[in-house]
Amino acid sequence: MNKISTRQLCFFLAAIVPVGKIVLLPTNLIYYSKNNLLFPAAMNIILQAGIVFLVLLLAKENRSLYELISDKLGKVTAKIILTVFSIFFFYAAFMPLLEQKILVQGIFYDTLPSILAFSSFFAFSAYLCAKPLSSLGRTWDILAPLSIVAFIGIFFLSIGSADFGALAPALQSGAGEIFRGFAFNMGWFLDSAILLSFLGKIDYQKGLPWKGLISYLAGGAAVLFFLAIFYGVFQETAINQEFAFSKIAKYFPGIETLGRIDFIFVYSLSLVMAFYAILPLQAGIDLLQQSYGKAEKRLLPALLSIAVNIVMLVLTLLFDHRYISLNFLINQDLFWIFPIFCLLLPALMLLFKIRRHREPQ
């Protein structure tokens, strides 16, 4: 079976993960923390980086999440835990998918697209979800350079229009706003939980946890720089600017002569986002496959993929115009779900690390 190499995993953490945090997260951060948006974002990034490091320590065991748990607590308990994790992934996937739909409607269409037009996204999602997670490494080899070039391009076009002084004075409104921005935006930081589904599929090499940590922090730094530019460009009106990454470069002086060349980078990032938005569904289906299927039989993930994506398509269409209400419900009222699955449980998984006894001398 093909495995995800260290290079591919670092590509994922440094260049794929950040794209999921540049669409509607910036306006959410500004809603709660105003010009202090960098602080709650940095807090989430640093916490996730630490948990990513701990999860990658488990990759050395070369065992899947199901195998690690079943060896300690039994197969029945492992099935229950992985099933609960799968339900969480399906729950956590809903907002990114709805975000993807709003993004497609807002950027790629002048008029409201038909249901059939967006349904094609879920056909693509169903195909990807039926593929083994271990095959993602080759995809990241292609998408990561695309993401890096697009980020650099957008930074280059927009940095000259940003007034970084708008971020000052910092911390003037107190810690309450920063904590709310931190707590109520955890839904965009699923990365350590998703890494749990990669266990057993990673070709572990010496130093992987440190390389993964550095890669994740590099991607996080890109997100923070993007947030700083975004607020510097729009300042007080930034809260009304959805799809932040598609707008910050449009004030580049050369746009009038060259045209909207920033769209090249916007379309590139949108392609990467499509793959990243589907990832929680892939992780959830893979965990169910680990629990109830057999490695040599791919029928179960295919059937699960079709069923899950049909349900998600229906829910996305039903709640399309209730994004704001759902955002408050999932990310604010039920925010406590995310630290349990994205911080506490991944850290506790170290308890399932196999103890290696020294040979008697």
C-alpha cells in the first residue's frame, strides 16, 4: 500500500491546510476580536501545532488509529470511539462544505447557479471519499506548489495597499474579545483531528514530528500574514468583506492596465480549497472503513461515500440561506465540541502509544 511520505505530509501542513482559513474565517475573527484578530488566530495555530507534534509522535508506531485503540481497550471500544470520531468529522465537514457553496456562488457566478451546477461538486467529493487516504500524498505534491505560488502572488499584489497601522492599538478592548475570537473560531482548526485518520498511512522518517511542527507553523505564519494584510486593506469595513482572499489584491495599481490577473491566483486557491473542504468527509469515511470494513474490499467506502455525500448535498441545499444562523449555532453555541475532538482527544491518544520494554541484560 502506498504511504504518505514526510515530504507530502509537510506539503499538506504548510500549503494545503492554510487555504481552509482564508475564506470566511477572517470576517468571523473580526466580528469577535476586531483589530485584535491576529491574537486568537495565533492562539489556535500554536495550540494546533503542539497537538500536531504529539499526533505525529504516534506515527512512529506504524499502526492505524483503530489498531492503537483496539490493542489497549479491545475491538468493541475501538469501533465505538472511531464511530464517534466519524460522526464528529461529518458534523465538522458541514460548515466548510456550506462555505464552499457560498464561495462558488459569490466568486464564479454573476447569477445564482442552478442546483445541478453545484451538485457536480458532490459527485467529485463522492469520488475522492471512495479513494484511500494514503493516495492523497500524490495529490498534495501537485496542489502544494500551486497553493504556494498563489499565496505569494496574492501577497505581492496586495501588500502595497495594506496599512498595517490599522492593527493598532492592540489589546485595547481587553482579553474578552480575544478569548471569544479564539473559542468561537475553533471550527476552522480541525487539523490535528484529521491527522489521527492518517495514522498507519504515513511513511515515518526520523524527525517527522519536528518537521511537521515547523511546516504547520510556517503555514500558520502565512495565515497570520494574510489576516494582517486583509485587515490593513479594508480596516473598519473588513467585517463586510466575505471571501477575503478574492478581494485583497484588487487594489493593485497594475490591475487597470493588466486586468484582474489576481483571478489566476484566486482560481488556483479555489481548486486547492475544494480538496481541503472534502477532507473531513474522507477522514470520517476512512475511520468507518477501519472499524467495519476490510482493507481488501473497497465496496464499503464507495457505498458510504455515495450515501454521505447525498446527505450532505441535501443538507447544504436546505440550509444554504441559513449560513449565519448555523455559524452561530456550530461555532459559538456548540463551540465546546471542537476542543474536545481537536485538542483533548488527540492529545490523550498518546496514552495508546505502545510501550517498548527494554530487553533484560
